[in-house]
Amino acid sequence: MTAATSSGSSDDALASREFDGLVNFRDLGGIPVRGGAIRTATLFRSDSLSYASVADAAYLTDDLGVATIVDLRADAEVAEFGRGPLESAPVAYVSLPVVDGPTVDTRSDFYFQMLGANGEVLADLVRRLSTPAVLPAIVHCHIGCDRTGAVSAMLLGLAGADDDAICVDYARSSHANDAIRERAIERRRSLGLPIKDRAYYDAWDPRPEIMAATLSLVAREWGDMAGWARTYGLTDVEVAAFRNAIVDPNSSTEAT
């Protein structure tokens, strides 16, 4: 079993909860933003929910009250790995495949490119998450690091988190490196594929400087995440509605 992690949340039950199958699940609640902090148990990020056990799924729906799943995986990934036990749960499912652009040299370029190539789709996600009935929501891809990391950075930036807080959250996925590596190796072994060496996986360690470089690219292109939002059609009113939905103004962990 794998312990869940939280990002400064005061929810001790969540912070200590152990999952059978999920290795990179966490609550974004507690992350400081301008005017407060992200609401606890409102917005979660995760590795693929296809790995969730029946008990994991029951905890997410019955204890956390998850109302919406946002799946960033490609259709081919969903077809191969499935949706897990939550497929039959009374939870809204949003398929939001995040597409890749041309091949790039660095992960920072990859994340930056992802935000641009999927701008309109991600703007619609912000609008969707502004609706209280949609929350709590889980955003996930396959390992919960790259696509989920870039999308989480965008959401946190629009909510008012500073760059340091975004980079800290991104780097929290490093706790799952060993479990993700072993899961990938086991899959390749089961398919009769060559096993990649450790260096291949170590090269994808989610270090904070990777996200810092991404945010620098965002600043150079759009000024900040608010500039990104305007470029892809989000109005200031829509961004404010999103912030109102996920930010607790009474939190004592407000960003400075």
C-alpha cells in the first residue's frame, strides 16, 4: 500500500490515507495563493485511476466525495489500461486528451508546448472547474507527473499561487519515482519488451528547476498564466469564478 501525500493540507485523514494502487495521488488543498489558499478536498491530482483498487475507489467517492474525474490520457491509453473501478461509479467522467506537439529537447519545452497546443481545451477545463457541482475533482494522466504537472501548474497559477509554490508541488511527484519505475518495468516484462535501464527513468525525475524553467517560458510568451488565459479566450470574470470555486479566503496560509 502507498501513502497518499498532501500539499500542506490540514486534512490529517487524507495525509495519512494509504492506497492500494495509486502511488502519486495528492490534494492540492493548502497550497498558498493570493488571498488565501486552495480549498482542502476540492482539487486533487493523481496517477491513472485505472490502478485504483475497489477500496481506493470507494474512499475517493464515499469519503472525499469526488464528483468529477478529468482524464488527460490519450484515447489509446484509455483503451489499453481502462478506467478502473471508478468507471461504474456515479461520478462525472471528462475525457480531455492532452496532445503532444513537435518533438522538443527538454521537459520544460514539452510542458510549455503542451499549454499552447491545448490552450482552448484547457481553457474549457477552467470553466468547467468553476462550477461548484463539478467539485471535488481529480485531474490525472498516466503517472501523474508530466501532463498532470503542466495542467496543475496552470490551474495553480490562475488561482494565484506563486512560482515557488507551483515548483514545490510539481517536485512532490518525486516521492513516487520508485513505485512508478517498478510499475513500468513490470508492464514491459509482462509484454515481453526489453527492460530499460535505471538511467532512463531517473532522467524523468520531476525536479523543481524543470517547472521553474517552464514558468519562465510562460512568462516570456504570455507574461503569466493570466496572460495565457486571455490568449485562449478566458475572461477575467471567468478566471475570478474559478478562483472563487477553489480558493479558501479564510485560510491562514496566504501567499505573500
